[in-house]
Amino acid sequence: MTEISTELALLVDVGSAWAKAGVIGRVRGRWRLVAHAAQPTAWGPAELRRSLIRQLNAAGDPRLADRYDELLASANRIECHTARQPGRLAVVAVSRELSGSTARRAAEAAGWQVTELVTLDDGRSLAERLATLQAADVDAWLVAGGFDDARSPRALEAAALVASARMPDGGPVIWAGSAQLTNEVMLLFEGGAASAVANARPDARREEPGPLRDRLQAILRQSVAPEDEAHLSTIAFTHAVGAIAADGGLRVLAVDLGARGGVRVVAEADGTTSTTVHSSGGMAGATLMAGAAGRVARLAGDAGDEAAVADVLQTLRARPASLPQTPEELSATQAAARMLIGAMVEDPATDPVDLVIGAGLTISGAPHPAQAARMLLDGVRPLGITQLAVDSGSVLGPLGSLGDDEIGEGMTLLADDLLLPLGTAVVCRGGEPGDAAMRVTVHRSGWPTPSPVEVRVGQLLVAPLGRGQEAELLIEPAAGVSLGAPRRSSRIEARATGGAVGLILDARGVPITLPRRGDDRRAVLAGWRDALMRETERIA
Amino acid sequence: MHRVRLPVGATTLVEIGHGVEPAEVLATSRPPGGGTSLQVASRLRRSAAEAVDLLSVRPGTVLEAGERLAEDGDGREVLAPYACLFLGYDADDGTALIAPLGATEPILGHVRGEVTSVGAEAIEIRVTGALVAGVGGSGSAVHGELRMAVHEPGEELRAGAIDVGATGRIMVGGSRASAETLTRARAMGVAGIVLGGVLDKELRDFEATQVRRREVGGVRGDFAIVMISGFGKVGLDAALFAWFQSHEGRLASLFGAAARIYVYDADPPPARRALARVGDRVIAHRRPFAGLGGELVRVLDLPHATPAGVTARSGLVSFEDGRSAIVPLANLEAMEPRDGG
């Protein structure tokens, strides 16, 4: 008997709470994702392999049934993983609302976990602040405060507080406050311990967190996470998104919403990328956002009252490797995801893109593609005409860990399984409630041209456009309605590609405004949910 | 290993190898009060910028009364007017910011064990108690005798169960305690509370009232809460509840913010394992079965969709309240038998 041979590769993404793995193999001459499993990381690699083997035994070539274990053991393994320990930072600032919030956001966007935030207006006594900072177990210190046009004694006091609480050699100190105080602040610390960066809040009206974020990212890489960078999920995910952008000549926004952290990547058509890592921007971080429970309850509409939602958000923090079991919990989780994506995209603000990619189990593992589309659509609010897709096989991270010379080949091999296209969204803003926002004519090659679809302000409609289908769009925005780009004509022609959801025509505005009355709000939210689900189910 | 962080200038009172008790003083410190300015440059007859080079101390140095803070080498010096912490020097106006030290305060470890290291930064202690880890908590480190406050693991801890006998104790409640109950417990001098779960909103309400009372000086003494199972009305696992019952009266340490409990002279608590197998006693962690125990009867061959629609590897659980349900394995934890049998 002739021995059957096959080639397999194993893609593994080990997260802080969930581990995902995919097996790619040659099926009828083409490379396909032939098995995929996601499980709590705590279950261990042996269980992950057993899950894959179970799937391969059920769906793979029966002649290989006894050999999958051996084949997986010898398969080419491509892996990425979350940083083993987040960098822990203490932030000391003059005011909670100005320097404190700016410093905190910059630190979190650089991937640091802010374990202590002390501000001189936090209501604590000096002794309490000192005690708090002396008890802080951190890898670095960030001090901020004072505007650049003045020498603020309070800012110097903030630096002195750190100098008093921190032990010698107790980690690097970054001064991001008044430029006029830099020399004095440097003298407070032993030689080489402190460094200065441009004030992230140079005056009351201006916020310039970029240089601070870059410095913090560099320190994080040097001092806390000197791991093999290529295999770090944040680096690998960015690499893969850059490759997709370059390959398609597209401007791409990708959000990876993990159990604990979140990553936002903007990739230009030439492949250059900019990444912000939000160490507390994952699902577990939802409960840390101001007024989170109330906001999520409002956004979800059907997740229960604020108290019930607060418990769900705490559960996401306490048990990040568990799954929503009731529809209310799922609704709260997905509304929290929309809120977290919104926060990631806001800071810094993102210009229009051609493609939005969602990754992370909450998005890519959503029970229904319409739910994934809604998380991206409501979270990002991509003004204009944008394709939506999800990393349903969790392959972007592992693929991104390949070298520049291999990633293109990997993407080509996985062409059909690289991303799950959800469809195309046309999002506009402006107009008066109830009035027409835009008329859209959808022309598909070989089909009779239908009448234009009128979309009213506040309305969400879905037109059928399945995976692999394309359509020419003729969009006529009403007066006062914008799709983002400056208009030269009253008509916009564009091309749309289909997907698991279809063509989404969204005139709900940017940002979305919801009715104040609870009953009205719930009715509107249910209407949007049903509009997305109905057409998707019809396509399916 | 338990780590007790020491403030700058603390005086340690223990050595490596020393056996410590929860109430034992490991070190002392003199917490600083509000900062005040002390003229430096003018006393040294130098400019503010020049005087910075004449300082004898660095920020964080503890100075006794009369100890030198700066000198010019020509006989002029600036001495600490009282025991203080030197915080920093303002090169703009030539003043030092100092914080007077208050009365000596003890630093307790709140644990029983053996000191394994003593440093300027921290004292480390190998704890000799049984550890129970929770999923959340609030408050500081406390210790006291364990006392059961409810009869059933799913019973709510009511304010009426807190009486004078609870003062200084660590109360073990059941599935929930209201903000009123927590407030009464604190007012009655209860050291801490262990619960299966608590509504996040009620915990936040309680914390908010404590912050306000602290601001007006109305709160004294420490208090901690630890939740074992989850958030919401979630009971304690029956086996763990029985373990607490069997250790009523034993000394315990509670670390609220770290969500940890140590119980001394105790058997090991029921251990937990992430991946449950058929025949295991399990506890569920998500609604509608959160906190409920049962037995994993069967693991389904194919992934199963929850009522929410999430498809996952799942198993059939026969719960102790008589219900049976298919639950994602990710939402279950296996309880290891205590004797390993």
C-alpha cells in the first residue's frame, strides 16, 4: 500500500488568557486552514493539540487518522505570544484632569500598565501619597506637570515626591513636565536615572503625547520586555497588517481586542505602520473606564441594568478565559468591546481607511458575523466607504512572526483563509433626523440595475452582497451629509466587495447619537441589531 | 512568600530566620506630615542656583532634628529644625521642601511565618498558612479569627448577623453582602469579610462611603473584603464553605486588594484545576450557574452553542441544586479532592 504523505504547518497564538491554533494543510493542491481551535491558555499545549487532532480526525483525510499526532509534532510551527509580563509604571502628576490623564493615556497607549496614579489634587495627604508610592512595585516612574511657559512649584513637588519614595536604582524616571524645570528635576535623582521628554501637556489647551509615548515604548522594550520581539504578538500583528496593506495597496486599520490588552495598528499603502498598544485596553480593562457600566448598559440596550452590567464587566476582568453563556452577558460583552474599540481609535484619532480588520476572540469569535461587523462599525465609525474583515482563524499574529521574505508567501498560500470578509460599509454623517441622508444605487455586473435605496438619517440598512461578489455603487449624499472626503460632485462612485454580512449602509452619524428615553433607545438599538442580522441570515 | 514593603527611613526590628506572628511589629516608621519650605540659599548667603551644590542630602533622606541639610564649607550650615524627610530643593527660590516626621508607627506583617530576607525596601516572610486566592477584593491587610456568619454557602450575609461578637474577627459570608451590611460590619469593628460574591455596584457604593468618611476623619482601623467566586450574587463553593466551617476559630490573614487569605494551622483548602474531566466535581463561573457546584457527567464530542450562541467545547454538568445543563468547559473549574483520592 502506498503511504499517503501530506504537509502541515501549525500556527499558534498564545495569549494571556486564550491560546489559538490553526493547522494549514494542502487540500486538493491548495493550502487551506484545515483545523482551528481556541481554548484557555491554562489548559496547556497538549490539550490544544488534542483539540486540533480531534478536528483533523473528524474532517481530515481518514487515511491519515492515526498519524495526525505525529504529523503535528513534525509540522512547521509558527508561533507568537503575548508579552510575559507587562511593564508596570507609577505616574505622579500635578492634576488628575490635565497632566495626570494625559500622562496616563500616553503610558497605556505605549503598552505600560499604570499600577499607581498619584496626583497632587487627589485628596490624599502627603504621607498617604508617599506611602502609596513607597509601596508601589513598579518598573519605571513617570512624572508630569506644569506648563512650559512657567516654573510650577507643584510640578517640582511631584518630582520630589518620586525622588523621596523611590529607592536608588529603583527603575528609570521619565520627566514629561514643564521644560523650565528639567534641570532641577534631573538633579533630584542619581546620575543617569532620570531622562526628560517633551512636555505632553505644554499648555492648558494643547496635548502632545507623541514624544512621551515613543519614549515610553522604547524604555518598555529596553528594560522590561527584552524578549524575542518578532514573536511578540504586538510586533507580529503589526507586521502582518503592514504586509496586508502593502499587498493590497490599502490604508488599513486593525484592532486586536485581547482579554487584557488591546492593539491598534494603522498601516499605509506602502506598508509603513504605526501601532499603539493599550495594556489595559482589552476586555478586562472595560471595568476601569470611567462610568463603564452605565455606558455599556446604554450601548447594549438588552444587557440588563447598570448593576448587572457592572458585574459582567468585573467578571471579564476576574475570569478573562471564560465565555458569555447568556444572551445578556454576550450583549454586555459586545457593547463593552464597541466601547473599548472606540477608545482605542479615538486616541489618537484615525483618518479614513480602506479596510478595517478586527482580531481577538470577542470579535473574531463572535457567534454571528453581523455581531463582529457591528463591533467594528460602532467602535471605529469608519466614515466613507470601508471594507470590514475579521481575523477569524487567528492567523495574523503567527503569520506576522515570519520574516519579511516569508510573510508574503504565507499570505499568498492562505489567501482564502487569511481574513473573513464581512462586506463593505458606507458610513455618513450629518443631516437632519428623519430626512434622507443618502441614495445608493447598487449595480452588480450581470444583474438589472435596481432602484436607488434611500437611507434616512439614523437608519442602518443592509443590502445583499455575498462573499466574492462585487458591486458598483453610486452614492448621492443629501445636502449637509458627508462621507468624509471633500466632494467635487453630488454623486460618488465607488466599488464595494461583499462578505458574510453584505453591503452596510449606515447613516447613524459619527459619533452615533442614541435617544435619551430608555424605551426609545432600546427600540432603536434592537432595530439596528435586527437590520444587520436579518440580511446576514438570508445570505447564510 | 509575603513581601512587606517598607517606607523610606523605616527601622526594621526583625532578622532573617525570625518567626513572626500577624500582630507582631516588624518595623517602625515615622510618617511625614505636610511639606513646608526651609530657606537654604539665603542662610548660606549664596544664590539659589549655587546653593544646590551645597546640599548634603538627597531627596528621600530622613533627618533628625539638628542634622545637617546643607553647608558651604566656610562654617555656614543649614540644620533640620526637627525630624523631617527631605523632599527636594527648589533652585528657583533657594528653599528646601521638607516634611516633618510624625509619631512612630508600627508596621505589621499581618502574617505568621518566618522572615527570609530583610532589606531597606522590604521584609520577606515565608508564610506558614493555607492560601485561598480570590477573584477580587477591597481594602488593606487585616488579621483575626475566622467566624462563620451564614449557615449555607448560598446564603446572603445580612446586617443582622453582625453583632458585637464579630469585632476583630474575619467573617465568612455566603453569596452576597449589601453596602449597608458592609458598612455595619466596619462600624462594628469587624476586621474583614470573605464572600462568594458581591454586587460590584454595592462594593463601589461601600468604598465611596468609606472614602467620604475618611475625608472627614470618621473612619479608623483597617477593614478588608475578599470575594472568592465572582461578582454578583454568587455563593461560595460548598466544599470550600465546608473547609472554612471546619476551620472556624483559626487565625487568618486577609489581604483585600490582593484578594488573598491565609488560614493558619489549617489543612490545605480544596484545590482547583483549569481543565475539568469527566467525573470531576466542578464549579461554574458564569451566569446562570455562577458559583454552583456539580459533577461533570460527560464531555460532548462536538462543540456546543451556549444560549448566547457562543460555540465552545462543552460538557454536561449535574448541578447540586438538581439542575443539569450543558456548560462550556472554559466556564468550569475542577475541584481537586483534598486527600488526593
